[in-house]
Amino acid sequence: MAPTTRRRFLASAGAGAAGLGLGAAGGFLVGQESADASANGTGSVAFYGTHQAGIDTPAQDRLHFAAFDLLTEDPAELQELLREWTLAAAEASAGEMVGDVNDVPLAPPDDTGETVGLLPSSLTVTFGFGPNLFEKPGLGLAGKRPAALKPLPPLPGDELDPAESGGDICVQACSDDPQVAFHAIRNLARIGRGTVAMRWSQLGFGRTATTSRSQDTPRNLMGMKDGTANIKAEDTEAMERFVWVGDEGPAWMRGGSYMVTRRIRMLLEVWDRASLQDQERTIGRHKYSGAPLGGSDEFEPLPLDEQHNGHPLIPVDSHVRLASAKENSGARILRRGYSFTDGVDESLGELEAGLFFICFQRDAAKQFVPIQERLGQIDALNEYIKHVGSALFAVPPGAKSGGYVGEGLF
Amino acid sequence: MNLKMLCAGTALLLVLSISACGSSEDAPAGAKQVSFKLTDAGCEPHDTKAPAGPITFEIENAGTAKVTEMEIMDGETILGEKENLSDGLSGNFSLTLEKGEYTIYCPGGDDERGTLIVSGDLKAQNSPQIEKSIASYRTYLEQNTDKLVAKTAPFVAAVEAGDVAKAKSLYTAARIPYEKIEPVAESFGSLDPRIDARENDVPASEFEGFHRIEKALWEEGTAAGMAPVAKQLQADVEELAAKVKTVDLQAVQIANGANELLGEVSASKITGEEERYSHTDLVDFEANVEGAEAAFEAVKPLLDETDPELSGEIEADFKMVFAALEPYRQGNGFVSYTELTKADTRKLAQSIDTLAEKLSQVPAAIAQAEHQ
């Protein structure tokens, strides 16, 4: 059966309704295909490849992230799930409808339908495995657990809610159309029903990082440019050195990466009351230009050793200083986070909003953890943020067409 | 980009100055005058010196068509400028500058860049009212740190004696004076975390101070092992009391401190995170607000000069916040945080947000007072 693009389906369904009535079911297969726009934002990103998509892909604008608990301890069921998820994710990424049965009048369609007529919109679907997956005796994966997949240690400033943390399997769906990202998570959750249960999920409405030199630096909800000094995908040397797992990892993880997610609630009401001067000193950059304090260009190097009238130009407790590679023995991470809002904080009547931080690295214990240990203790930003959710996932390498993500585990 | 924005962006470099950023046509009282002539060569003098504080730059075009403006820059950032001074015209602008080296930039001249060296101390520039405001807050500050030392002593004694019940009864009395002046304590680096860190703020080995003892008393139900922690706490609050006596205070800083206290309320008191074992968060809540009110009252005369309307609104909002807290008063203190419903905390949070939004306008408003 040939894949059904969502645009094609729409065009033919319209024709069917006009002239052919019920008998036209299935007629979409021969419908005339619309010219697929491949312009930035609407085109498709290859699902299969050396690495999973959604890491070195230029960060899309929208996110729907979900963490699932595995309900079975039967390895065959887990493999079957991963096989089905891989197929569905590949279909959705290509802008095709998910599943085979989408036109049987008496059957609910496989695809939930909300993306019919929408373009692929740069959808990427990225899968990861949490430490706890390897603790389930029935699965027999204990010996496969990489040393780097140790649960994150308690970090200073943590205010974690277990209900918004952890998970056995995660799915990161990114797209330039929020409905396309939502559709991916919804359909995977449906396919997994009975095998997995969604533990928590997070919508992100705007990217807060730049992962490609082709992108402008976006602003986070504090109004600050975020991700200026991020690793860029074009910097393949940095990607190899800091992001992709190499020979140090087990075979099934080589070419993969480790993903840390942190749900960071911003106390926006408090931040908004801070003077411009305090905001800039907290971050260590000028608000509007994004330049380091005292500078005028966003991309000029941080003058960490410079003094101004007897004080360090970039304050000792400023976020950029503490997070800089120079102050972290050279450690860097690939950030790929999103701004979120989930309505009103019930007990405060304030905006429940912030940053859903995502980062990728070769080893979280050597990269994210030491950076956050310092940030959590003395970052001036801590006055305005709370880390309320946390998770670590091993993101295996990409699948080949015909294979499935995580296949190397079994 | 407008000048106001540029100006605000550089204000951080002049950290403690009261009128951190001012470029105005009216010369501030007592401003040092520095005169320049625009010539084909650039600006005359090429280099000059001035004392820290308000400086008025008088510029006259002495017959050049090449140079028609002068800028004072800090690095590449323009702090102040006078433009469009064609032959025969003159003009001026004023800046308050801290000690340092600045660039005199005269675009178009043969030699465009000269150096302005500013030396000396800014503090002497305070008006009598500013000095009065600072003195009044200093008194409040010292009263509270003295009280902190006095009220911590019996608490520490009870902990050392292993008397859990007595220590619990003395806990909040020691906390109150600290919570009133917390932003000042925070300016002394590691002193605040030693005295007041919550369990997850610091590595386990560094968890000490009030909240370590709070945890022992309320959660562990014993003071065992707490004697050294208590002893250190007493030493730390004494160190704080000694340090505040020499701390350099500025009016804008005091006003900022009021904001920070309300930020504390929003971030950790309304959420019950501060006193997570004793649940005495509302005691801290009231102390933070009282501390903010005292800081505000100290600088209020300055605000009354520039924005009496805002001043009146803030006074009314303080009353509103205290009124919102009133239903939860119980005995000498307040009900346990655990008795509050989400609707209760929501109402309290909203009252703080209302007040704090206005209070956050005070530092800029009183910095303005300096130029009048």
C-alpha cells in the first residue's frame, strides 16, 4: 500500500464527496498530489538516519513532549511497541497519514485526522529510554544499561514534583506547526495504549535555543536572548565531542545521545518587577542586543576576565558566567528547550509558565550535572526560577528503514 | 534604539550610584562643569579629568564644520551626547559618573577620541534628604540585627540544652528580625546561605543555620547533634550584626531591598517552602512585608518629591496586604501554613503582586529625585 500524504488525502476526499459518494473510499490513493511546499518550516525532515532526528535538526518552533511508564515486562511487547512507534513516527514525519485503515466506514480511522491538509512542518520524533526501564527484571535489560544512564543526583535548588519527572520512555515531537507535534504524541499514545501509559507531558509554544547557524537567536520568557553560545549542528567537531555517544558507550548507544529535561518554572511576576539593570546583571547580557555586559554585539566572546572600575564586568553570580564552558572545565551541552505556559498556578493565581529545558550530551554526569550543581547554588537567576520537573533519557542512534529505534537493545 | 534604553543598559556599570543614569539638560545642583570647544582637530581639551559625581559638559562650536557633536562613552556605549552644534552654537548635557576612564568622542575631528578620567568617590554628592533616608534605614537595620543577636541567643541556648519544646517556642522570634532585613544579609556572600539556606539550596554537607535546626526540632523531634550548628548560627548572626555597621547604603539600594523582600514572599513564603518543617511561613511573610514597608518609609520622602501619587498608592497597598494577612492571625503569630487552602494563598499572592508591581517603580522614581 502506497503511503498517503495528508494533502493528497484532502484533495481526493473533496473530489469523492463531490461526485462518487461512499464508493469513493480509498479513491484518495489516485488523487492528484498537491505541490508539496518544501520551504523552510513546512517541508519534511528525514526520520531514518545515523542519528535520530530532533537533536541536530534546526530547532523547530513548537514542542509536544511526553514521558511514558511501561506497563509490561514482556520484552516482545516492548519490541512490538517500538516497531509500531517507529513506523508511525516515520509516516508522520513524511507528512503521511499514520496506519493503514483510514477509510473504512465502520472502523475508526487509524490516524486521528487533525493533520489532514497540513504539511509535514519539519516534524521530528525522538525516542529515549529512562534509567528505570533497565530496572524491570522481566525485560532482562539490566546488563544493557549504560554507565552514563544513572539517575540524576539531587541538585541544589531542586523542587521536583515526581509526577512531572522521570519516565521509562520519552517521545519528543518538534514541529513548526503545533498541531503536527500534538498529533504525533496523540497517535503514539494511542498506538501504545495498554503497553504504555502517559506519565506526564509538556507542550512548548516557542523554541528558546538556536541549534543551527541558519537560525536567529530566540528570546525566552524573560525577554532575554537564549542559546547564543549554544553548540550549532554545523560545528560537527563539537557535536562529536560533546553530543554524540562514541566508543565509550555500549554498541546500542553509539551515535545516540543523553537527553536531560528540566521543567523550569519562571517566577515571571517577580522577574517583571526587577529593574532592567538587575535583569541584565542576573543574566550577564544586555537585554535587547544580547551582547555580553559592556559589549554591543551578541556574538562577541564573554569578557570573563575583564574588570570595570574594580568589579568583574560579567558578575560572578551571573548566569552566563556560571554556565560558560570556560567556567565548567570546557564542558558544553546542546540546548534545545521551549517556552511553556500551562494556565494559571492554582495556589498563586500567577502564570504557570517557564522554560521546558532540554539538552543533549554524551554524558550528563560530566556535562549537565556539574554545570547545574554550580548554577543551582549561586546563580543569581535562582531568585526567579524553580526546577520542578526532571528526567534523563538515553536516546539511541537513528534507525535504518525497515528497522526500529532501540533495536540494538534486543 | 532610543537614548533612554542605551542609558538604562549602561546603568549597571555605575552600580551603586544613586542617579545611576542621568543625562539631562538641567545641570544638577553642585555639578562640576567641564567646558569643551569643538574645532577641526576634534575636542579641546583632548583629555581631561573630573571628580566622580554629577558633571555638566558645556560644549561650544568654535568655528568648525567638521565636528558638530560630542559624546561621552563607556567603552562603545554612549552615556550622553550633544549633537547638531554647528558653528557658533553651544549646548550642554549632564551625567553622573563613577570613578573610571571614559572616552570623549568627537566624530569628524582629526583626532576623534580623547580620554576623560573620573576619580574620587560618589558618596559625597548625596542631598540632605537622601542622607536622612539612609540614616533612618540604617537605624532600622541595626535595630533588627541587634535584635537578631539578642533573640537568637536564648534559642541557641535551648537547642544546646536539648530542650526541644522551648527551642520551638523561641524559633520564630529569632527568625523575624532576620526576615525583615534579609536583602542586606544577602549582600554578604556566604553569610546568608550559612544562616538561612533551605535544605535543597546547598549541598547536604553545607546545610546548616536556622533551617537545619528547624528540621531537627520539627521533623526529627530532637536537638541532638545540633549544638555545634546552633553555636555557629550565633557566631554568624553576630558577624552579620557587626558587618551591617559598616555597610555602604544607598537610597536606590534600600528601595530595591523592599522589592527583593516582596520577591522573597512570592517565591518562598506563599508557597510554604521557607519553613517547610515548622510551617511558620506566615510569620516570615509578615516580617518580609514589614521590612519592605520600613525600607519604603525610609525613602518615601524622596518619592514624595517626584511621584506623590505613587507614594500614596503604595502606602494604601501596604495596608491592603496587612489586612489580607489579618484573618490568619492566631495568638502571637499565625496559623500553620498547612491550614491554608489554595484560595487563601491565591488571595495573599495577589495582594503581594499588586503592591510589588507599584513598589518596583520606586528605585527609578527616587533616582530621578536627584536631578531636581
